[in-house]
Amino acid sequence: MTAILHQNSTIQLHPKMPHSIPGANSAENDEVPIVAEEMETDEMQTDAEVNKPNESNVTPAEEMTAEDAIAEQLKDTKVAEAKPEVKLEDLFADDDSDDEFASSNIKDTKVSSSPPEAPSSPVNIGTLSRATDTDVMRAFYQRLFPWRSLFQWLNHSPTPSTDFGHREFAFTLQNDAYLRYQAFPTADLLRKDVLRLMPSRFEIGPVYNTNPRDRKTLRKASSFKPLAKELCFDIDLTDYDDIRTCCDKANICIKCWQFITMAIKVIDIALRDDFGFKHILWVYSGRRGAHAWVCDKKARQMNDQKRRAVAGYLEVIKGGAQGGKRVDVKRPLHPHVARSLDILKSHFQSDILEDQDPWETDVKFARLLDLLPDRSLNEALRKKWSSAPGRASSAKWADIDALAKSGASKNLDSKALLEAKQDVLLEYTYPRLDIEVSKHLNHLLKSPFVVHPGTGRVCVPINPKRLGDFDPLDVPTVTELLDEINEWTAPEGEDGGKVVQDWEKTRLKPYMEHFRSFVAVLMRDEAGVKVKRERDDSDAMQF
């Protein structure tokens, strides 16, 4: 049973543009979907647990604090063997290895935004350790998680500010309790609380107009409002189950991952070219999907109406898998749709017709015939394909034009047939977005670099310029990374003067470097915007 815990509040149940996609089976066990908008009380809820597949719905319980949750978690944990006592001061003596930026202090305080340096001692984990084991997660959070870069990414500056301090974090604890409205002024305090609670993962929410921990002190609950959050997109392979033939449900392979590759190509170029966004972080969900975080300031400050408009612009697939035609675009094609068709044509031939072979059987090719406009042509195609069982989908696709040219239909509308084929191509290749993730400012989404509890894989960034090199099945698991730290040896010839960070000893290195580079460019541009605004304000004061 999954409990939704609010700090100092009661446990709750989750509630649940042109074109829209139903949410059925679209939410992966990776993220916490939409939070209900502007309720009369501050007991804002998400629909996560209700819509998550294969998870029990939440039932009300008595009021529980974070400390109660920890006590419950400890009670539920079965210790296989006695472990040596760990002192509190020793627990936080270790540190993250991410030292890209210098430590910054809050003015007039001594709270650092970056943890101290990580130890170089071996990581002691058992041979049968799982990704969710407490020792494994503690070692990962201490040795490999990029706390400082995460802070800089969400804070948009080396100096602590309300961009980070008023940001909501939500923890999923090992006993499935869900702790919301957590907030931290610095990366140090976030890290220490994570090591104290040892969540299996945590989500990131919006920046509020006040510290989320202080929401109870407000005179009116309606005064607690979200101000900013990255514009997010979620693509999940379960939404392709009606057209992918290699896998289904939570299973994936490199063949069906091409649906995600196609989606990233189409969405990324649209966000950059059509909306002018620059800072787009793509992140592997850890199992069967990908998330996009649009981090530009103008994106973070968009209200729900603007978010719905962007989501509606990008949404082309509509209806459910059991419905009729799912693509109905206007002609002449919108430039975005025309560009998408050009991007997707080559993928359709290789990744759909050849790898997926979607119309292999009579039942499957009946779906294709339903999408074609001419009844006489359809009957001719049905007769030909029924007489040749096992005919490849690529051959069947070629048969459409061949029979059309042979005069199988006397009243064939060539223009209508061309448009129908374009719609088929879009239905089988165009991104299928979980649109609800994008439409609301107060949505919570899983943090980059956390560990997926089901697969043990780290939720690493995806470089959109090297999509062909990304293989989800090659993404390292947390236990593999810890083993790599232990097995690492310094290259011959090195004098030992350079300190090698733990992440540099593992396959996490290219993903960390991509994230650090992304954050550096984001902070540089944010600083430039601030300087320009201050200069404009100064000029405005001249008489």
C-alpha cells in the first residue's frame, strides 16, 4: 500500500488544443503525474497512485510526520545480518564527487551549496545486492549522485536563491510512503535529508511563492501558489503497444526504442525552431521512456494556458488504440507536420516496415486497410494479401501504389490516397505524448540521475545530437557503477597528482559530462539575461 505523506499533514488519496491523448496506461512507474490545481485547501493531490499501473491505490490513514514515516520504514525493513553501528557524523563525512563549481555560501550564513569531497575508499556491497538495498543507495547518493550540478541546474546560479529554496521535492521512501512539500536552501541540506530518509527515488516540483514547508503558516491556503517550473514532456513506450510488435508493457528492446528516438527528434527541433527554446534536457526514465525538461526562463514562467497551447501544438495523435483514425491533420500541412514527415520518412521504412513488420497477419493488415480511402482498392489489396500469408509489411506498403497504378479502382482519388498514406506514416511514427504532464505548472517529475527501482538503471541524460549512440539496455545499473569504482585502477604513467572523481571511474562519465556542460551553458545564459536586465533598468533611470 502506498501512502502519500505531507509534512505535518494527513495522508491522502490521489485524484485522477486541438487533439488529445487519453491517459490510459500512459503513466510509467517513473513519475508523479498532475497535482490538482488550486484547491480550496492546501491539501493538493496528485493522480499518480490512482493511474500508476500495477500499484495499489492509496487509502486514507492517520496523520503522519516525516519522522513517523522513517520509523515505519525502519520497522518494515528486515535486516539479514547485524551491521556495525554507524555514527551520524560518519554518515555525512563522505561526499559527492561533483566539483564542477566552487562552493557558494548564503550571505550571512555558513550553509554551503556544495558538499565536501567524496572518499576514495572501496564501496562495500554484497554480491547479491539489489539496486533498492539501503547500502547500495547510500553508496550511490554519497559517491556518485551529482548534488552540486543538480543544485546549479535548478537554482540557475552558484548563489543559493528561492529558485532552489522554494522548490518542492517529493520523496518515495523504501516502504512506498510518499513525502511531499520538502524544500531545502542548499544542496548540502537536500543531500543530508536524502541520506537520512534514503528514498528509492525523488521527484521535482515547481518553485512556489513561499517555502513549501511553511505553507501551513499562511492565513489562506489559496495563497500558496506555484510560480515557475520547467516545461516538461513525457514519452512512454506503453503508448505504442498497439503498433510495436517486438515488445509490450514494461519490456523494451533497441528496436522499439526507435520510437523514442523518433519522438525526441521531432519534439526537440519543434521546441527549438518553432518556439525558440534553447535549454532542453532529455533524460532517460530508467525503463521504457524519456522526459524532456525545457529550462529556458520563458518556459519556466509559462502559466497553464500557455503550457496547454504548446502541448496542443505538438499533439497530432488522438484517440485510443481501439478507436478509428487517430490522425486527422488539415491540408495543406502545417510546416511543423510537413517537417516531421520529412524527418520520419526514413524511420518509417527501416524502423517500422522492416523491424516492426506491423501488418504481418490478416488481423493486423485489416487496420491498414481501414485507414485507406478507396473501397475497391482495399478489396484488391485484401485478396492479394490473404493469398500470400506472411507477406512482409514493406511489400504490402509497396503493393498499395502498385495496385493503384494497375487500375484496381476505376474511381481512385490519387490525392486522397496520398494524404491517407501520409496519415498512416504519422500514426506509426509521430510522437505519442503523455500530454497531461506538459499542461500543468504544478506537475512533479522524477529527478535526473535517480535510480529506477525496477531496473536499477540510472536516469541519465540523453544527448539529442547523438541519439543513434544511445542504447537504454546499455545504461549502467547502480550496482555495476559501484563495482566499477572498486575495479578502477589509475592509468600507467600518471603521477597521482590529479584527483580522479568517483564518477570518472565509471560508465557514468559521459552522462555526467553532458549534464555539467548543459548546466554551465544554462547558468551562463541566465547570468547574461540578469546583467542585460540590470543595464536596461539603469538606462531607464537616465533623464
